[in-house]
Amino acid sequence: MIFKNFESTDIVAGRINKVSSGFWVDGNYAVTQSSFTTSSTQVVLTGSNQYDVQNGLYYYNVYYQNQPHFSITYGDYYGSGSSITDSTALYIRPTQAIYNQYKNVLLTPDDTFFNFKSGNYTVATSIDSTTSVTSSGIVVLNFSADKYKDRVDEGQIEFSISGANGQFTFIDDSSVVKKQLDVYNIISGSVNDGVPSAYSNGGVITYNSIGLFYPKTGTVVLNAGAISSSVGVSLTGSFATVADQTNTYALNQRTMFQAITKCTTKTFKVRKSEYLPSAQYFVRVKNQDYNYTNNPTFIANGTTDSLNGVVLARGSIKINDFVNNPTTYITTVGLYDSDNELVAVAKLSQPTQKTFDSELLIRVRLDF
């Protein structure tokens, strides 16, 4: 085997490449929403006694093919949706804890409530007639960090929610603003063949203060009040005042899970991105290199190959025209370490012809 060393100029290191793929564990970009499940052990509300509070009061993990992919939780600034009994006796307000958690992570210290966009945006004239609406009640879809890696791709997320007013499909508005932001608004629309399309009425896009999308943290924050009124999902909460607490927990996370899985004909689309350090190796095949091969179609084996009834010697070239004017086809590039141990193999998309009259430059990229 003949090895060729790379020159220093043949290697370009220190590059970062964005690699996008389907979010779901099987590599799919879109999966049927009715295929989602929860775990009977995770949604347990209380343990062996009243002080043993389980995480089912705070959030529901959502499973696809027996693996958790995202969680659903409900938060309220005032603690609405919590049990007033536990609030006064055990001082447990799960919904308030959830709201404060996401407020601290996603908002600035000066923000008290999440702000959602409401009003109309005219595409042709870029006239923005929207205003900001606050809400004390939120429903959060939080994608698992080990699944989405570095970020959830904007413009590549679509999900549907079913309520008393029908089924509604939502996307983010990155296709409308046409710029990269840290947070986008959730609007009505769809993603077809990877192309997002916002729903518009005569070129006017309506923002119904539905929600916000944070790509870097893999988080969708929905306005609980807007979901309740627009979609018709029965979420228990005042969304504006302290109070709406009963003797039992509202478990709005369970209600939202059911509203998602009821969309039996809809798919949940998510694409993720991962930023990988990489090195590029430029393999230069000069005209004098690799014009001969040990392939059995090229070299005789010394026993069965013959020409004019004479068995060809082992290692001889089968076709006389190839002795001085050979033609080979390169299909694979192998990269070796300093001990000549094979560490990587790159396959060309198709066999590439090589002769004494041609040279090739093959770029191999390794992601680490």
C-alpha cells in the first residue's frame, strides 16, 4: 500500500459547521402527534405522604418511541391552578414555581410577565400594527437538550392543538421577519417540504398573542389565556389575578398533552442543529498517482485469467492497452494516522475516472 503525507497547506482545521437533522430519535423530522405517550411513573402527583411531592405536579414528560423528547408544563405568576389547600398548609405552589423558573431563564430582570404580540402585520408594505400583550399564565413546551443539541431550527417547527373551537396549526414567524433572532412569535401557519408559510388574509398576517419560540433553549412559551380563548382548550386559570385556586390541582399540563395528542391526523415537525468543529483535508491526486490498481478486474490472479489460451502471470495487467495507458476509477479515500492505522473512510458520490492525463482534488471533511 502506498501512503502519501499531507502538506501543511492541505489541512484546514478550526472550522465550525452547522449540521441539521430531524429532531426525533429515529431521525424523522415529522411524527404523528397521536403517537406521543407519558410515563405512568413520571406523572405521579404525590408520594407516600402529603409532603412527598412528585414532579407530576410540575410537568409531564412526553415520550416518543419510549424516549422523552419534550416536557409540557403550566406556570402562573400568581400560582393560579395550584391547590389552595397545599398553598396555605404546605406552601406548595407548583404553577408559581414554574412561571418564576422560565421568567428567570428567558426574560430580563426588569420583566415581570411574558409579552406576546397581538395585531396585524401587512406583508407588502411591512406595516406593523401590532401591540404587546402580557399574560400571567403560560404553557411551556420544553424540548430535551440531549435531543436538540445546540438549537431548534427556526422556520422548521410546526405543531397542532385541538380544542373546542377546532384544530389549529402553529409555526414561528421567522419567515415573516426574515432575520435571525433570539426569540420569535408563534403564529398560524404550516411547514411544507421544509418551507414555512404563515397564514395570511389578503397579505395581512394576524398575531393573536399565541406564544413565543426560543430556538437556543428549545422552548415554546404559549399564552395560556390566548390558547384557552382562541383554540378552546379548557385551562384552569385566571391569567390576570391572584385567586383561581381550588382544593385540587388544575393539572393544565395534562390538559395540554391531551389537546396535542387529539390531533390524530397532524404531525409534530421539529428540526435541530448541531455546531460541530471540523477539519478539511484536501486530497490532491496528481497525474502520476493511482493510475494502476490491484482490483481483480485489472490484475490477473495467475490461475484462471488467460489471453489467447495462455494463462496470465499473477500480477500482470489483463488488458494490454492498460499497460502504458491505464484507466482507473477512484471510489474511496482512506485517512491514516502516523502509525498507518486507518482512522476514517470517505466515499465519493460516484466513481471518478483517473488517467495519466487527469488530476483530481478531493475535499474530505471530518466532524469531531
